[in-house]
Amino acid sequence: MSKFHSAVTRRDFMKGLGLAGAGIGTAAAVSPLYRDLDEMIGSKTAQWKRPWWVKELELEEPTTEIDWDMVERFDARYSAHSPAEVCRFVGLDEYNRVRALSNAKQDMLDNKPGSTLRDNALNIGAGTGQYMSGYKTDYVFPAAGTCCGSFSVYWTGQKGVATPESMGVPKWSGTPEENTQMVRAAMRFFGATDVSVGELNERTKKFVSTYPQGGDVKYLDNWPPPDTYIKKIVFEDVDQGYSTDTKYVIPNKPLYCITYTVPMSKDLFRTGPGSQLRSAANISRYRLRAAIDTCTKGFLTALGYQGLEEPYPCFPSQAGAVLDGLAKMGRNSNVCISPEYGSVHGYFDIITDLPMAPTHPIDAGIFRFCHTCHKCADECPAKCIDQGSEPTWDFPASMYKPEMPVDYHAPGKRLFWNDPIACQMYSNSVAGACGVCMATCTFNTNGASMIHDVVKATLAKTSLLNGFLWNADKAFGYGLVEGDEKEKFWEIGLPAYGFDTTVGSTVGGY
């Protein structure tokens, strides 16, 4: 299952790249630019260990173009994660028909690889405990044709945690730079792998949703649902955030958005689509996120500051990841791609009033590579990923019905657009959903072999070899596993949590 080794030698691969015996000009394109140790230590990446070929941009704008005049707050009740929104486009009968195609019970009776009883048990176990103490939860797991699930959380921080006032000491005081480094160290200890920071200013407030996602199909004929079902998100001139039965309130004061990552198992994602093993990998990020979020909010509360936990999505995690340097957009606009972890990971956000130093967007050649790589679009079972050669400002006409409003895409970004309605419908038709785009992504390679760093460094500096690298990825066998190969998960020994937790460590292994 794990693709750690290849019969191709390093020298042969370097020849393929045109680097073996290369002159100084070619070698310089894929080598770090530090002239001495002091320059490396003094670089911005010294406190945040990134691969040397990841370039931090000085500007606030990412390489993905944004028209801030077009961006406005989005009502996430209209996202394709809302069953009601999907049904508005396909109809309730068709929605229920497709949902009925997914038959987890029959898959278990048939011992279908990836969806056996033990595979289902792993998926159930992976989602157990995703709402920890500190969460006020009324989560409802969805039944076919009914509800997408909903839950509420403590909006204003961790309950029952000692504050500086209760301990008789002043609240924490540090420089913004110190605070960013401090929060990153704490959150990595709590389980987050990468952490970035962005200022919640007049421009980025436009990304804050007016409502979180959700929408039971029972409201199809009575839309929109009441605010007591899905609470609105508002800004008010108050010092402390708070929530009522109908709204989440964000203070109009200097705030910062902390975006953090939770990777998932690449090996299990390769068992999709229609695999409970893939579903287990996907849902595990929410269980791990619950611990990180609970601990981080307790940490901020004990320092004397607020941690406002998002009702998803309050601040869309992709926006934070791209704007603040965790990742880049890819051809599939439903996911973004990390230089360290590829496409198989989740992003989450916490809003805080702790003064912090924002991080910056990055360039690692990833989005440029996606211009020529069509692998996720070619492999997508629903054929819902844009095959164009260039990103666009406009949604492709094929992705919506003329008589329906295009309200599940938020404008203002120049992207390769995907069709989330078609994506959701296919995912609904198979037990364990899909995830093929993430599993087959060229960046979804394991990291044990040094050659993968060579590849990433190459595409970060030049696009001339993109075609070769894309075909090499296919030749080495990365992508989906089939049949009984899926069940090898139970025989191999993956790292704890199914992913490498040492990425980004400055102290090496233990």
C-alpha cells in the first residue's frame, strides 16, 4: 500500500530531470540561496521550519488572484454541503434515489474490500469523541434524505478554565512576534501540524460567513430556516464575543485569525472511493481537531484572551490557509495543497484578540504546476473538476442550471472552478464517499524518500519539467489501490494517526 520505494535510481531520476552533471546555472535553480549560516538563522523561516524551496512573499496578496471589490460575505447555508441546497438543484426525489445507492450494510455482508465490518468499525471509532469536554454538543448524524448534521460549540472560549484574574496575576503581555511564535509552539504541542496567522481587517472580514453551513431538506419548501436552527454571524461594537439562541457575535476590535492544519492518512485516502477506510481517515481530523481546539481555547483563556471557535465556516479555512501561507490553491478548488502535506489534510480556524504578527502567503510552484497537471480532473468519477488550461474569474456555464441562481460559488477569486453539486451527488451514491481528487493528487506522495523533495524543489523553481514529473508520478504507481490491496491497512504498520508528525520539527527525530 505505502509507496516508499522505487526501482528507479536517484541518478537516473536526476538524469530525467536534466540535473545530473548540470552546470551551476541549472543547479542554482533548485538549491537554497543562503550564503552562510547566519543568513539562514536570520531568515523568516528559522522560526517556522519550511522546506527551503517554499518562498514567503513580502506582499499580502497570494499568487491566486483576488478581486477584493467582488468579494462579499457569503451565506454558507447555500454551500453544496447543505442538503437543502443540493436538493434545490437536483430535486428531493433524485437526491434520495442517489443516497439509497449507498448500501453500507450490503457492503459489509459482501465483505467488500475497504468496507468490511472491521473497516466500518474503524470509521465509527475514528469519529468517536470528536466533540470533547468544553463543547456543548447537539450533533445529529445525518440520515439519508434528512439532515446534514449540526452542532453548537462554546463560542467565547473554554469553560471552567482559570483566568489571570482568578489567579491574581496580570494577563499575558508579549510582542506580536513573540505571541505568534508562542501560539505556534503551543498548538503544535496540542497536535496541530502547521499554524499561520492573519489579521481580521476590513478586507478579510469579507470572508467571514453571514451564516455557517447547514440546511435540513425539511426546509426546502420553507426556506430559509429560522435563526434558531442556524444562527447568523454578526459583528457588534462590544469588547467580548458572545452568542445567543439566534446569533454569534464577533467584536469590532483588533482580531486575528489563527489557521491550523490536521493531516490525514494518505494511505487510507488511496482506498477510496466508496471505502469506509477512506472515510475513517477523513473523519479523524475532526476528532483530532476537537482536542486541539479545546486545548488552544483553554490556553488563550488562561493567558487572558478570547478564542472564538468557529461555527463552520465562520472564516473559511481555505482562505486562511492561502492568505497566510499554509498552502496554495490547486486545480480542484474544493481543496488546497500544502508544500509539506500535499492535498490530504484539513484546515481549521480560531479567532482571537491576542495581538499577533501575521504570516505571509507563499509561492512553491504548486498552483503553476496545476495549470498543466490534470490528474485529479482526469480521475474524478463525477467529472466535476475544471479541465481548462487557465483559471478564470467566471464560473463555467456547464456548472449550473440557467433557471437557478449560482449561489454555491462565492465570486472574487481567479480559480479552476469545480462543480460541488455533482461532487456531492456522486459522494452520496457510494458508502464512505469519494475523495479521489485528493488521493490521486500528484502531491499526495509519501515523504520518506528524498527524491520527493527534489521533485518539489524542481517544480517550485521551473515549470519546464512539469509534464515529466506528472508522468513520473503515474509511472511510480501513486494513486488509488484496488481490491484486496485496500485491506493491507490491517497488516502494515503506519505511524501514529496514520501520518508523519515529525514534519516541521526543528529538533529532528527522537
